[in-house]
Amino acid sequence: MTEYHNPKHHTLQRWALIVSYDGSRFYGWQKQAGGVPTVQTALEHALSEMAGESVSVTVAGRTDTGVHATAQVLHFDTSAVRPEQAWIRGVNAKLPPGIAVLHAQKVAAHFHARFDAYGRRYRYLLQTAPVRSPLLIGKVGWTHLALNLENMQQAAALLEGIHDFSSFRASQCQAKSPVKTIYQAKISESEGLIKLDLHGNAFLHHMVRNIMGALVYVGCGKLSVADFSALMEEKSRLKAPPTFMPDGLYLTGVDYLEEFGIQKCPVPEWL
């Protein structure tokens, strides 16, 4: 492997990375004590080795245990001078299975992966079958119940716009406000899998999984579309269905202004 010298500069360089990971292999994004494997820990370790100095990363949005990402965005500062491919191929060689850097680019010093993001995109994949496929465990959610897709689509449409999403907010959520904007909420079916696509300005802790749980209730008839609407108006988790499994949840993109030049990654065809 290529050896790099590490000349120091007074001015730090800021880099942005787009990374993909299999959330089933890690205990979430955020670094934890006790050597628990997390995505942040693995990336900071690999980047620090490549830079020859300690590197800390800032991510667009933290993901929970079991939640995947096809195009997560982060930034870091370093005084190490490295070519773009060092931050991709070189770092990938130091990462454990289940994480890969897809793209690296130098960005403006004021770019912030979290605060400059004006939109996030999530997709939830759901298998409906009497028996859960052992090949899809950890990659898609599952229910044995038959679901009415049309009713789920009508309920999902109610999510669009500016709403107080307290009914879909985890008790440990630290967001300052439960009011978020959903630009688009779409449910479709393809090759035996139901897909929920959500595009919003930001999301509360467990919000997508809680929405998925409620939509499954709508699909199987435990809730009507009107019940779903009333649940939103309740602004409380007390009457809401349980949080759905993380297996089928993917962060598929983060939106930034064009001025930052962050590369856009389309959703993979296999997803």
C-alpha cells in the first residue's frame, strides 16, 4: 500500500464523504463506550490511521442499530494532505466488512454535514408473506399479515406537509421540536416488497419506524385511514402502534444546496 508523508499545515482541510453501511453489523452510528462496534467508531479509526492524526467526523444524521445507509454524508477536518483516492480506497482497506466510502471530496471550510442539510430521504422495505425469507432477515422488514396497499397509500398521503409528529416520536428523542416537514410520502409495491419512501427536512428519533408500524396497522385493518389521521392529531405515542423493526430502513440520501457541490447518489437499483 502507498505510504504517505504527513506534512502539517496551519490551515485545516475539510473533506466530505459519502458512505454506505449495513446497519445490522453495528450498534448504530454513534460512538459508544466499552468498545461496542459502531459505524462512527470504525470510520474514525480508519480515517485516523490514514491521516496519521486523530480524526473526528460529523454526520448528517445518526442512525439506530440495524438501520442501513446507501448514501450517508459526513465531514471531517484534517491537516493531512492526501489525494481523493486515499480517502476512498485507502480508508476502505482499513474498514471492517459492512462499511464502504463511496465518494470523497474537498469542501468549503464552512460546509457542515448536519446543519447544511435541508432534506433527508429514507426508504423502508417490507416483505409481506406467511413465512419470513431467511435470506432477507436484517435487510427488509416483515409481516405475515395481508396488507391493503390502497389504504396504506391514502394514510401515507396525510403525512405530507408541516405537522407535529409527536405521535411518531420516541420517548428518548432529543429534538427541540416535533414539528417537521414531509415533502413527499409514497408507498409502492415491487417484486413482492412494499416500499415506503419518505422525503423530509428532518426526522425525529424512530419517526420512520413508528410511521411504518402505524401504516402496517392501516394495511391490515387494525386502523382505518381516519384512525391514522386521528392518531396524528393526538400528538401522543400513548395510543400509537409499536415501533416497527429496523431491518428494512435505509437512509438513501441527504439534500444540500448546489453551492456546496455535494455529489448526488441515486438509490441503488437493487433497493
